Amino acid sequence: MTTRTPRKLKQRRAELAFERHALTSRLTEVERELQSLDYALRVLDPEWAPPKKVAAPMKRGPLPRGAVAAGCLRFLRQREVLWTPDLAQLIRDSNRLAFATRKQADDFASSVAMALRRYERVGVVEAVEQDPKTRAIRWRLRKDGEGRLLAA
């Protein structure tokens, strides 16, 4: 007694076998290119070694590098004291940014907060207060002993 093999199973197997062949070919190409790049890097710097950990490349943000930080200083000079969400909204509006998801908007607000924290570490801005409910921080530019802004 012979059993009939289901056509859908054979079809799915053929699809996966074809996909495996394509991926194997692509992997061979990637390996070859990586070897070439490693060689070129070692020619330029004999001490160079490939990294142990492989991380995904950083994604580019919606604005050029430094634009968020510059926007923070610009708006703090104009308004003196601002909450982080308000500052994020001002930068967002001034650059005509629109985010498709809430997560993208939150990520952008987080980048504003990180820029402000970096400025806080170097003494350019200071946190005035924190909202206990939302944990949002109110920021202002620091002034020297004579009342002049440090980030002038």
C-alpha cells in the first residue's frame, strides 16, 4: 500500500529549499566581501582586528547630528525655563517633524532629554524641578556669578 504525499507539503519544501539556496549564495558573497574589507583595513592599520561583538549599525535620526542639542540651547535662550516635553515639541515643530507612531515620538523626546543630560554634565544647563507624576524635568541655562549665560 503506497501513501500519497500531500502536494502542499512538497510545495512548501521546494520553496524552502529554493530560499536556502539563495541564502547560501548570499552568505558566500557576504563572506567574500567581509574578507576583502578585513584585508583592506589591515593594510591601512596592521593592528586592526574585527570586533568580537557584532552590533546592528546605528540608525540615522530624523535630524542631522547635533540639531537636537542646538535646538535645546536655542529654545532655552529664548524662553529661559522649559519642561522637557515642551522643548521636544518646540524642536519638533520648528523642524516640521511628524512621527507615525507614539514610540517614534517618545524616542525623539528621549533624544531631547539625553541631549539635556549631556549639557547638564558639562555644566551648561541645570534641572530646576521634576514633576513627580510624569517625571518630566524643567530645565534652564546656567548663569555665571555675574548673571551671564554660560552657553552664550
